Amino acid sequence: MPKNIAIIVKGYPRLSETFIAQEILELEKSGLNIHIISLRKPTDHKIHPIHNEIKSLVKYLPEYLYLEVSRVVKSWWKIKKCEGYRKAYLVWRKDLKSDFSFSRFRRFGQAIVLAAELPSNIEHIHAHFLHTPASVAQYTAILRGLEWSCSAHAVDIWTTPEAELKGKLMSCSWIVTCTRTNYERLSFLAHDSSKVFLAYHGIDLNRFRNTSPNYSDRTGLKKLDPVRILSVGRAVEKKGYVNLLEALAAIQDNLNWHFTHVGGGPLKPKLQRLADKLGINNNITWLGSQTQEAVILEYKKTDIFVLPCIIAHNGDRDGLPNVLMEAQSIGLPCISTNISAIPELIDHEKTGLLVSYENNEMLINALTRFITSPDDRSKMGLAGRLKVLNGFDFRDCIEKIFPLFDLPLKRELKR
């Protein structure tokens, strides 16, 4: 039974990836000795309390190989004599033919460093995300003669070329993913579909279970008491914030609303300029990245939660955003789009409203409906809360992967 494992992540800690921290903490509590391997150093200035609960040590690999040349060369000199070096090199060369990029060179360099520095008692390597982290895990596992596995999420599945996905599915021991949409795609691509497992992320309901919904009777008709709209997400293309700003600007003038955005991201300055151009910036609060405690406070003040996800030009998309589960667990009525696995969470007209991301008129109508109808907000909000409380407890979800790590179940799981 693998008691000592290495878990490879893109960056650690990260505010936007609490689902990974939750999983690591539960695996720790269940008896695994975990070494966290981060491909880059953290960029967030804040952390969630859960990161302080995690006891595992973190190793940071060189993000830029040229900045740690001596470390890379020393590792290569040590590892090139290993039995698995030639096989790993040939796999990398094959990958390089289809993806000749600095990223591909970095992945192999990071794998060489990790293979050289990985403690001898590590028995298994697990990666979060099927693109870069899985490449490093695959190369390292071959170099060290270990088995490896992966948790696949969303962007990694939909932006990685099919040939590379098939190769990794062939190479790994098993793979788990967090939505049925992802599960069906990976099962279709896998030579052996029995390697593919489904386990939703879920959320820590203890943080939200005792928060009673507080529904207002706002209808948007009072200028001094506008309907409060919230979105939590990074300012990146796939979140659909351009569509949202344009929809907000198109809401009829006699309806009063205030929109709060929580999150950082590279497109934030562009979105702020767009809001200014549309003449709605005075109706918007841009809070930036926040801790989970601060986000929960925003949930409690809100009437409507909206996350209008889209499929980005490069194919990137969300799977099943945790923030939607969080908002619903508090009883917030949610508006989102019918892409990826979002319909696995939101039942249109029952637990929220789903629109087509290619039809902004639908988003305008959904916003208008929730702004003007407190009854619809409370009815769908309560139904969404019930669905999340009954089906998305992260402890049940995480325990579904325990047998994959040869860990015993702590309790009978909900079906």
C-alpha cells in the first residue's frame, strides 16, 4: 500500500484551487504521507485557513530552468545514469515533435530535478491536471520506475491534444475526474476505460451548512436599495465577464442593481475599462482576490449569483465551478450557462437559470427576471441549496478516491 506519495500541482498554495487543498488535507488525515511538489511558487498574497491545516512539506521545482542552471545540471548528471532515463527521454522527444515549446523543455527539466531530488521512500506520484503537471509526473515516474496517476479537471482535458491525452491515459495507473462530462470524454479516449473514475469535488459544507438564506424583497425599483449581484471568479476569458458586463449595461434603466466582482486575473483592467465605456462602472465594486471567509461574507449580502461561463477561443472552459456550489449551498439563486458540467449542478427553472453563452439576450432576461422576482429567487435558491447539501459534501466525494490510494473507507458513502 503506497503510504508515501508525491502530489504534483501547478502552484501552491492557490486561492482558486481550494478543492486541491481539501483533497490533500483529507488524504493526510487518512494516513498518507504526502510530499507536495509545486511547479511554481505562489503568486497569491493571501491563503485560505485550510492551507494552515495541511502539514505536508512543499518542494518548489525551478519554474525557469535558466535561473537554477546548477540545480538542473546536477540533477541531470545524477539521473542520466538511471535505468529509466532513455525511455523517459524518448517519450519526451515524441511529445516534443508535436509540441515544440519552451514549456515542453521546462517539463522535462523539472522532471529531471524532481527525479533526482525525490525521497527514496516515495512509492507513487499523483498529478493534479492532465497537462503540465501530468507531463512532469509521467516523465518522473518513468525516470524513477514508479506508477503515477492523475486528477483531471477541465482546462487540461479540453486544451490538451487528443494524441497526448491518449498517451497519458495509456501510461498512468488510473485517472479520476470531477464531472460526468469529463468522465465520458476520457473514457471514450482511453484504451482501457476501467482506468477512468468519477468523483465530484464537492465543497466543505460545514462552512456553509449553518448559514441560513436571507432573502430580501428587493425588486430593483428603489434607487437607494439596489438588487445585489455577485460573481466570484478570475478575470479570464472562460468566465464570460465581457458578456456579463454587456448584459448588465442592457438592463432597463428603471431597474437598480449593484454588481460586485471578487477575483484577480489578467483581464481585470480590460473589464474595468469596458465597464467604464458602457457607463456602468459606478454600479460595480471590484474587490480583487479574497480569502474564503471574505467571500462567504459577500455571499451573505447578495441577492443573485451569476457566473456566465463560456468556451474560450483556445477551447478552455470551466468544468463544474466550486463557487456555484458554494453560492447554492447558502441558498443563493444562480445564473450560469449550459456548458460543460454546469447542468449537472443546476437544473434549469428548478435550482437556477441556465442560458446559452452564445445568446446574451437570454442572460439579460435571466438577470431581469431574478432582479424583479424575489419569489423566483427564494424558490430556486432553496431548491439549489437542498441539492448541494444532499449531493455535494466533499467528504463523500473525496472518499470515493480512497480505494484508488489503497485507503480504507471511513464510512458508508452516499450513492
